[in-house]
Amino acid sequence: FSGGRVWECDPFTPGQGLPKPALGFFDHEAIAIDASRRILYQTEDRRDGRFYRFVPSASDWPASAARPALESGQLQAMVVGGAGVAGALTSPQPVSWKNVTDPQRAQDQVRDPETAVFDGGEGIWLFRDVVYFTTKNDERVWAYDSVAETIEVIYDLATAEPPNDILSGVDNLIVTPQGDILVAEDGGDMQVVAILPSGELKPLLQIVGQDISEIAGISFTPDGKRMYFTSDRGGRNGSGGYGPGLGMLYELTLPDNL
């Protein structure tokens, strides 16, 4: 919801969660952490959502610390210059960051019109200085280059041409060590689709008979040979029947060459 917070939970201490209001009050969806630059990136799941970053203060994440305390720092939203968000459909556009007006208020109540609108932020992943994220309502996959300070759309369903128009319902994503972007579908054809470094799209897997579910939580074993993911509403429901279910976990053995 619009006043949503981030909570830090210790899995070994059930029932105890610590709120982290410094990370903002909004419809938090996903987060990626750039430990080398000490910056956290966040997506917002709203039609008028923004793309945020949280820059911890020096005392919050000192050089000697492995992780931040997430108690103090600056919450910022992205501003897209050049030809703006529309221009990012065809070429990288320059970006800057602007401090949010009031980080302790629900952000949908204090929008800065100069900050860029991202229509339904979903999954996010950092890979080699590039932050990839999806926006579900306009079916796009974005790439923010944190070195060049530019952003571009690397997939847009509305303008995709065959055979690359196979990805819809964009949601969670992850990037493999080889640079393949795996995008999970929420609805769509219930597929995981790989966007290869060449720009070619390749379906990796599809779940059938669970159209009201969504695929999420993609992760790999350390050797990269097995992949795990969930079907959030797949399987049996609480009454013992099927659909919508209580969720299923899958394991996939990957081929040597994706």
C-alpha cells in the first residue's frame, strides 16, 4: 500500500521484525544492493510509481562495515533528462537523482513532477554496474547504467517484432553470470523468457494449467546447474483441490548452453 515500509527480519528470531523507515513509505516491490558503491535501488508497484535509490550516510554504512544499518541516509527518485522516458525506447537517456520531498510521508502524496514515472515497478537485479528492472503495466524491461548514468528500454512488448514479441506479464527477473536476463511472467503465457546479450528472446520454460498464478523467486545453485522458482498460486488449494493453489516450488536442471 502507499504507506508501506521495509522490515528487516531475522529468520532465526521468529516474530521479530525491525521497520526501516529511512527506506521510504510507498508500495515497495523489490530491491537491489550495490555493495561496491553503497547504494540500494528500489522499485515501486504503482501506476504513478518512481524508481528510487537510497544512499546510506557515512555513519550508516562505514567503510569497515559489511552492510548498512539502514537507519540514516538519503532517499532519492530518478529524473530522466534528454528526450525523457519516451526517448529511452530508442536510445539511452541521461539521468540524475533528486531527493524526495518528504521521505517520512507516503510518497504518492508528495510526488515531485520532475521525477520520472515508471508504470508498475516489479523485479530488479544488479549485474556488472547495470540495474535491470521491469514495469508490468507497460510491459517493459529497463536497464539503468550506474556508470554512464543513463537509462534505456531493452524490451517493450508494444513495439517488439516477431520472433521477439513472446514476453508478456513481465515481473520478477534475474541475470545469469553469462548476462542472460531471465524474466518471469505473472500471467502472460506463464513462461520464463531469457533476453540474451544479443537482444534475442528465448523461452526457457513454461508452466501449463496454472494461468491464474505467477512465476517468481528464480534462484540458482552455486554451480549454476540447477534453477529453482515458484508458482505462487500453483498446486493444491486449502481444500485439497487445484487452483488457485497454495504455491509450488520447482527445480530445473539447466542445459550446458542456455
